[in-house]
Amino acid sequence: MKLTTILGSHILAVLFTFSIANAAEWSYEEQKHWGSIQDHSQHEAPHIYPYAVCGIGQHQSPVDLATSYASKRLNNLKFRYYADAPDFFNTGHAVQVNLSNDYQGELLVGKEAYPLIQMHFHEPSEHVIGAKKFPAELHFVHVRGDGKIAVLGVLLEIGKDNPVFQTILDNMPHEGGELKQDSGIWLNIASLLPEKRDEYFTLAGSLTTPPCSEGVNWYILADATKISEVQLGQLKSFFSGNARLPQELNNRAVAKKK
């Protein structure tokens, strides 16, 4: 992949996964009102309401996956997640890992490739299955040079320690907005995936944080990755409750690859 494409994708990732520069502040406590938050530096519609899509969008994420239907026609997923020496970023809303500019890892959906740009954590899980909510959820964010976004959701459940997750926790800055660069610490990214990766849920959705942009292809693995209770507690020491509530499906179908 050409470096220009990678850099373009990294710029898009910044726009899509952080708050818009100089836009209005937001918090999870006021998530039901994200759509009505005003940017007082703007004076004309629609710029006054930078997160309007959060309130009026019809394809919002996350969702309840319980209504999924089985499909054998869905593409297989292939994970080309190579080891990398990333940056560790406390966004002020989540624990995040930014892959290096020359990272070649990607998600293959059939024959379509989506470069992996960053990954971040939510506590508790954002996607639910009926009444079941998981302790946490990991999002792998992929952005192509043409702007198309695919997010892989990995549900996290309590079990044994995950060494890669521990490395992330141990190197994450504690101050919001702080970035730890050039650490030289290598992560085996694929070790954050569950052993079984062939079954997944999929639907069209959105970013789960403002600006809640739609047009995101979601893939949520059916099997969970295990972390320990101690690791969950350490994650919560950074952020607790940084999860958006499930949104209405609005006639969308959730398909499940069997």
C-alpha cells in the first residue's frame, strides 16, 4: 500500500474517532442529548449543531444483536494484523492505540481490504445480545483511502490475563489528551482477537461517539476475548462507563455469519 494512502487514512481516522477540533465538548453522561449540543464558535446552521446526526440519524450504533438472522452468504473475514510499535493515546474518552504510519495490517472482507488505523476500548460493552452486556468491548477501526470505514468489534469477557492488553494498560498515559510516542514497545495485535473468529454479526451503522457519522460497516465477532478481573479494574481506572447505549435498528437487519 502506498504511503500517501496510509497517511490519508490516518488523517481520516483522527477526524472520525476523536472529537472534531474546536467543536463542542461532550460526555457520556449527556449522551441522550448529543444531537442538540451547540458549538458556540459557529453562527450558522448546520455548523451550530456539529453532532446533530447523533440525534436524527437512522443508522446509529451500537445496537442489540439479539435479532440477528443466520446467513451463509456473507464474506469471510481475514485478519492481517501484524505486530507493530504503536503510540499509546489517552483521548480523554477512551484508552486508544494508534498504529504506526507505515503499518501494513488490514482487515479483509471478502476481497475488500481495510487498513487498520487504531483500536480503543469501551467499558462496559456497547453492543449487547438481549439482556447480556459484556464487561468491555474493543474496537478495531479501519479506514480506507477513499474514506470507507469498517469497525471490528470484539467483546471482552472475564477469564485469564491477556498479555498484550496488559502491555497497553501499562503504557497508557493517565492524563486526557496525552500521547506516548516512540516507545519502541511492540504489540502482537492479533493476540487481542479470540481464538475462534469465523462467526460474526454485521450491519450498517455509525461511529458510537460524536459526531456519530453514519456509513460505517460493522463486524462484531460472536466469540469473546478473555481478560482478567484485575485487568478490567485497571481499564476502569482510566475510564468507566464510556459506552453509548444501544440504538434503535430502524428497519435494519443484523446478519450473522455461521
